[in-house]
Amino acid sequence: MTKGRLEAFSDGVIAIIITIMVLELAVPHEGDLRALIPLIPIFLSYVLSFVNIGIYWNNHHHMLNIVQRVDGRVLWANIHLLFWLSLVPFTTAWMGENNFSTWPVAIYGVVLAFAGVAYYILARSLIATNGRDSALAAAVGSDRKGLLSVVIYLVALPFAFVSAWIACALYVLVAAMWLVPDRRIEKTLRQ
Amino acid sequence: MTKGRLEAFSDGVIAIIITIMVLELAVPHEGDLRALIPLIPIFLSYVLSFVNIGIYWNNHHHMLNIVQRVDGRVLWANIHLLFWLSLVPFTTAWMGENNFSTWPVAIYGVVLAFAGVAYYILARSLIATNGRDSALAAAVGSDRKGLLSVVIYLVALPFAFVSAWIACALYVLVAAMWLVPDRRIEKTLRQ
Amino acid sequence: MTKGRLEAFSDGVIAIIITIMVLELAVPHEGDLRALIPLIPIFLSYVLSFVNIGIYWNNHHHMLNIVQRVDGRVLWANIHLLFWLSLVPFTTAWMGENNFSTWPVAIYGVVLAFAGVAYYILARSLIATNGRDSALAAAVGSDRKGLLSVVIYLVALPFAFVSAWIACALYVLVAAMWLVPDRRIEKTLRQ
Amino acid sequence: MTKGRLEAFSDGVIAIIITIMVLELAVPHEGDLRALIPLIPIFLSYVLSFVNIGIYWNNHHHMLNIVQRVDGRVLWANIHLLFWLSLVPFTTAWMGENNFSTWPVAIYGVVLAFAGVAYYILARSLIATNGRDSALAAAVGSDRKGLLSVVIYLVALPFAFVSAWIACALYVLVAAMWLVPDRRIEKTLRQ
């Protein structure tokens, strides 16, 4: 079974997710600059989620790039990942509209933690299908970075009740951690 | 005629259908957890439809994977399937917003029954184009599973007027039946 | 220059156009069947436009299928076609929301007439790029069917002011005329 | 690493951006022609942005067409470009809804200037990856046209406070400048 359509479908869903988030930026009826001020938190949450979805697309691209085979299990692991990502526009908008208050910030992290777990499951499914000695298995290894991300998201949960800004700082930390593309895979490819 | 664009167009339409449904989750203006409670039925109907659309994409992917040729008849059979799938966001939202009340639940099943019939027609068109002794004909056979799904949807219709939950349970049953990817096709491919 | 991305971009835009139209079917807050009655004209206009956009995709698929080359002129002729198609969700919704009243029905046809002209220009650009003795030139010929469609749309314009239903009947006639896929191209391909 | 998915993802995002802008054309509840009059500025801003996004897609298509390699840096430079383009539907709607008043017109240009800078960065990343003596480097050269566009957008900013129409005329000038597809690249390809 070829991976082409899995990539195309994922590209489509991720492209829509990353783009419809901008619809939350409600167009102000006034034409002065101050009309944009209430949109600042919504814009900031949009930027954070745009980067996060961009990271997922980037890593998905890298990961699928070095595997040869996909099967039914991989297709469902992929749809499972897309499900959690599809909730990001909702949590982003909820967080932005409520000015980064406690619960929306906490739930934002919970959905990203589930997406992280789903990504981990997808990586494991791909390794199971392509073999423990495949290029992907070598490149991903024990996937410490992915697991660490999920741990940070879970750590951010209680912190959101102390200060939503600490939780947000942790989300930015995870994003920064991933903004560097997955060198492990590029390195493996070069060898 | 190559099947590449039929796949790409279907991927695009299905990706949009599966993603725009999340727009029905209206973002609450309050930031506490209780603001999410009214969204629970909408979320549950979203999950059910996400899985159903995922199943259609998955089976569509498997089916197109083992055919060689498409023609004008197949293109229209495919657009006909996409039409019924395009109504799923509407029926999903209607069912969720009305807390799984009788008529929305019944109509939800009717649209899925039509989608099932459209999928059956698409399979027959593909077999007609690719030959009765093609790999697809062998893999799909008399398509008992597809026909059984349509029958269950039709059985669910009167039950929706007894209890909407029985009808929903039947919808979940059909989804569960299909969550296992179409092993017949994977088996045929392996041979 | 390869035609792959022109096809992919067109597939994306057409997939979105055909799918976002369903968002006009506003979800009723009541759960009884009568709540669907006000949606009937919107649904009918949706069906008509779904078929029309489906026809454009189908013909676009056929036409691009038999050409080899695209250049900058073709890219812009294609974007020009997509522009007019992108207005169809608006005219469809206007027509449906106003219960097929005169002006919306008239403007619906005007936009389709412009789309027809844009399709004609695209066909001419492709023939100019691929040569007067190319397979496309032979298949399309003088494109009587395309020109006839535009003429019928223009004839429908004054009729919309007599009776909107005559105009709509003419729109259905054009759609029926095209529902048969472009046999000329399939015939040429077979030779 | 292949460029196929970068093109597919960009096509998806750009297709959505160019299409969702039409959703800003709110469907009038009245069915007479005068109901369209308030939509005229929104329509004009839509046309301008449709052309601008079309130009970006066109140039993106040309540029990716002549490169061989992409890497992590290019992926992020591309996502950065898509981010600024994703803000265009918002600035377009703001400008249209406020009848081309000063601030919306100014901000519209600012976002396009950032998109221009992002495009420049993407071109530099592609040249860095593909080599200073690659076909792209020869075709793009010092990219005077791209830099000139950004300069004109910046010049338009103060002019928006004199007259929004001067600023708009400058935006139209930039679009006209680019409507001719990038002959440099087509020329390089032919050699």
C-alpha cells in the first residue's frame, strides 16, 4: 500500500486546521487601530497554534519521508492524530477569547498532550510496520523528545491553576524545542 | 485516464468535511469548565462523524488502491458519494445541537444510508470498468459488509422513534464493524 | 513546466468551493422535521451548484488529462476560472435564501456564464500552448457545447424577469447537457 | 528530501486562503440588486486579494519548479510565508468592511510587506540549499522585483494617511507588476 494518499489526506486536513483558525479573528466593525486591541490575545493564541501545527506537519513530513510501507493500523493511527489536531482550533479560540484564563489554558495543553501521545502511537505503528531495524526506528530511537513534550504538557496542567502564564511559557518551551527540525531524521537520511 | 486526480479531489473534499465539523463546537464566552458541558452532545456527535468519515476515507483509499482504471462513470459515482458525505456536517450538527432527539438522529442515519448506497454504486462502477475478474471484484465480492451497514441504518430509522439511543447504538455498531480496515483487500493485495 | 501542481491547486480550490456551500444550510435550533422546511430552497440551490461544480471539476480533469504542457498564460487562465467558480457559493446562498427570486436567480446565471467564458479561455490557452494539432484541439474542436452553455445562461437572464423558474429550468438543462462526461475527450484518448 | 509534500501542503493552505475570503461576502437577506451595493467594497477588496494570493501561488509554483532540494530550513521559511498569507483574509475583510478607510488600508499593506519579506527569505533559503550556481540563483538573481514590491508597500504606508486611495493604487501597481508571470524563471527553464 502506498503512502502517497496518507500524506495527501494529512496535508489536506492539517492545511485546513492551520488556516481555519484565522477565522476566529473576528473582523472589527470599526476602522481604527484600537479596534485591533481586543484581538491581541486571540492573535497570540493563533500564532502559538500556527507554530504548533506547523511543527506537527514538519515532523509528520520528516517521519513519513523515511518509511516505505503503511498499512491499516498506520492509517488509523494517523486519523487518530488528526482527530486531536482537529480540536486545536477550538482550544485555541477558547484560550484567546478568554484572555488566557486558567481552564482554557489547561485544556489547551491537555489536547496537545493527547496529540503528542497520538504522534507517539503513529511512530510506533510505523516502526512496527517497517521493522525494528528500519531507518525510522534508528532515527526516532526511544523518542525522548516526543515523550518529554507530553510530560511538559502534563506538568503545565497543575501550573495553569497557579498562573496561566507559567503554563503558556511551558507551551512556548515545547514549541521552541521542536522548531529545530528533527535533525535525527535528516542525519539518518544523509547516511 | 489516471486515478490520481480522483484520489486527490476526494482527499480534498473528505479532508474539508472531516475538519469543518469542528466549527460547530461554538467557542464559549466563559472560561470555566462548566461552559463546556452544553458542548458535550455536539462533541459526541462530532466524534461519531469523525470516525465515520475516517472509515469512508480509509475504505475509499483501500478500494482505489487496487484498481487500475477510472472513467467518466466512476468520476460521477465518486462525486455522488461525496455529495452524501458533504451532508454529514449538517446532520451531525443538527443531532448534536438538539441533544440526540428523534428526528435529527433518524435523518443522520438516512444520510449515512444514502452514503452507503453511493459507496456500493462506486464499487460496482469500479468493477464494471476494471473487469469482473479484477482484483477489486475478488476483494469486494458481493460486499455483504457494505449492504449490511445500509440495512442496519434502515433498521435504526424506526428504532429512532422508540429510543434515539437504540438508533445511536446501531450507528456505533456499524462504525465498530468497519473500524477494522478492509482485510479482504489487504489480503488480496498480499497474494 | 509540469501540470501536476496546477491540477493539485485546482483540486484544492474546487474541493473547498463544493464543500463550504453546505455551511449555508444553517442548523435549525428545533429538532422536528418541520424545522427543515425553510431549508428546502437552500438545499435545492445547493444540489444544483454541487452538480455544476462537479461538472467543472470533471471537465477540468478530462481537459488537463490530455495536455502535456502548461505555461504562465495557462496558470492565469486557470486562476481566472477559479475566481468565477469561487463566487458560486455566494450566488447559490443568495438564490436559496431568497427562495429563487428574480435578481438572485439572474445573477446566479451571470456568474455561471462568466465561468463558462473563463473555461473557454482556459481551453484556448491550453490549445495555444500545446499546439493546434494537439489531442486537445482535436477533442475540443470549436467547443460548441461550451459556447452553447454560455448562450443558454445569457438567454436565461431576461427570462429570469418573466419567471425565475424558467431561468432555473434552463440552468438545469445546461447541467443535464454536461452530466454526460465529455465523450469527445474519452473518444480521442481511446484512439 | 522530496519537495512534493511541501508543494502539496502549500497548495492546500493557499487554496483555503484564496477560497475562505469569499465567506466575508455576507449573503443579503433581501433579493433585490440594491442589496448588493453595500458589498461592493468587500467585493473589490476580495478581487485585489484573490489576485495577490494568485500571484503568490504562481510565483511559488515557478520557484519550486526549478529547485531540486528542500530541507528543514526551507520547510520553516515556507511555513513562515504561509503565516503572513493566512492573515490576508482578515486584513482583506477589515479593509472591505470599513470601506477602505485609513488604518485597514495601511495594515493591509503591512501584512503584504511581511509576506514579501517572507517570500524573499524563502527564495534565499532555497538558493542556500540548492547552491549559488543553481538554476534558481540564476533566475532570481538579486530579486529586484521582490524587493521593489516590499519598498512600494512601505511607501504606501504613510500615503494611506494622506489618501487611502493612493495606497490602494500602489497595491494595484504591485499586483500589475507581478501579473506577468516570472519570465526570468521561464527563460532560465527554456535554456
